[in-house]
Amino acid sequence: MHAAPLKYKPGTMRRWIEEDNKGVKILGIRWLLREDRRGQVASSLVIYMRDLMEVTKLRMGRRLFRTTSYDWDR
């Protein structure tokens, strides 16, 4: 998930994503990079989903966030 707001904890965003996107089951969530975030307002999240599904956007509240899917089982 790209451009996720840094002012919220990943666990809180996970709950909101599951509530706003019916059928999405998340196994885990973490920040993409462990970098110094001072001065930044957004970063990318890695979301581990239970089922392989093609999701191009995820809703969180009133906003839609662009996503990129990867096949990690290679």
C-alpha cells in the first residue's frame, strides 16, 4: 500500500482496512523500510494477505490507496 499516513499505527490501519474492504483478510502488516521518518508524512506498508487476490486499491475511510501485488512464493 503506497502513501500510507505515518501518524497512525500499522495495527490500527489494518483494522480499518479490513472493516472498509469486505473479503480482505490480512495476516500481517509492517512498514516497507526501517528508515528515519522525521519530516515525512507518508510511507509504504507491506500487507500480507491470506488469499491471493488481485487488489489494485484498498479503501481506508474516505480515501483509496494504490497497491502493488507481489508473488513472494517464487
